[in-house]
Amino acid sequence: MAKGDRLGIIFIGGEGPEPEQCRILVEEQETPLVAAADSGLFAAEAAGMRPRWIIGDMDSLGSGGTARLAAYGADQILRYPPDKDYTDTELAVSALWERGCTRIWLVGGGGGRVDHLFAIRALFEREKTPERWISRDDIWRLEGPGEFTRVSRPGEGDCPVSVFPLGTGPWKAESSGLAWPLAGLPWSRGFFGISNTAPGGGFTIRAIEGRFMLILPFSLCLYSPDVSLPGNNL
């Protein structure tokens, strides 16, 4: 992590990594700020985490929500009315930006309602966006000019990766280590490169212009030292 960076990790409702995987993910980072958006509190606590803040309208905590929240200080609970203009995830992201985070990871949010999935994906189209979304897959935002490198481990098999353009473009990308190179592809809104693969697991994708979304299996990206994102901070 570069000097001045502060990572915020937000647990959100929906499918995500197993509790032990979440614990490893958080413990590998350098003093991240951990928050939960509404029912993301369940996932955070299952991983042994006490979020610094619980944010949202709390409508997904169920009948036991009041007792669960009683274990936290009043200053840790940022409660909003159910009739609001923003999702709980949006509110949590904004809260961590305001508290000094320069990078945001989302944990959870898989499965469930399709409109909720689309709403999370839409966050990556904004001027200021999360860096990573971990559900059943590992989803990264890559901003040009910048690069994403994954280092293979001994004896590892192929690593599948899909690439989608984000934002307004223009887009230009190059790669090394992929079975189907990205150089020269006619990137545009609605165009994508799906089910590419890195034989042996290691690859680099360079975003020369534009913003991209990279989708990999989370099981192959659990240990963050395998991934480097120089120049990828907003």
C-alpha cells in the first residue's frame, strides 16, 4: 500500500466468501477500516470481525437486529430511514470516503435480486469507484494508465479471466500471459472479452486508456500479494 493510502473494507448482504476466507482477506491488509452495510454485519461477525461502523436502514437484520446492534456503541451505528435515495452499500461507500479511505473493497453481494447486482456493478461506472468487489468471484477495477499483474504459484493450473470496459472510454488494453491477447480489440460499450484464460495462472493486463472490470475466480486470488495494481488508485 502506498504512503497515504487507507483501505476500507465493506461487508454487504448476499453471497460472498466463506468466513475463514474473509478473515484471511482482512488480516492480510494493513489496518483496514472495516464497515458493514446492514445485513453485511452477519458476514463480518461470522468472520470474527467487529465493524467500526454499521450503516443502513437495518431492515435486513431481522427480529434479532436490535439485540445485535446493542453490542455496538451509538456512534458506530449510522441508521437511515427505509425510504431513502441511496442503497445501504452506497451509503457505506460514501461514509468510508468521508472518513479518509482512498480505496474501497466490497465483500458479499452475490446472488439474490438482479437489480441489486446491477446496482453494485453501477458503482464501478462512477467518477469515484470501489477498487474491488468480492462475491463468488473476484472483481477488480483497473484504471488506465495502469496494470494488473497476477503471479502464478508452482503447480497451479490455468486462471480464467473476463474483461469488460467501464465508463465512457476510449479504451485500449494490452496483455501478456493470456491465451487470447487484448491488444487491438475494438473496445466499445457493450463489447467484452469473456472466458479468456492464463495458462499456468500468471498474467498481466495493461490498461493504456479507459477503465476496465476484471473478473477472476476468488479462490485463485485469495492471497493478495499475488496481485499488484501500480498506479490504480483514484
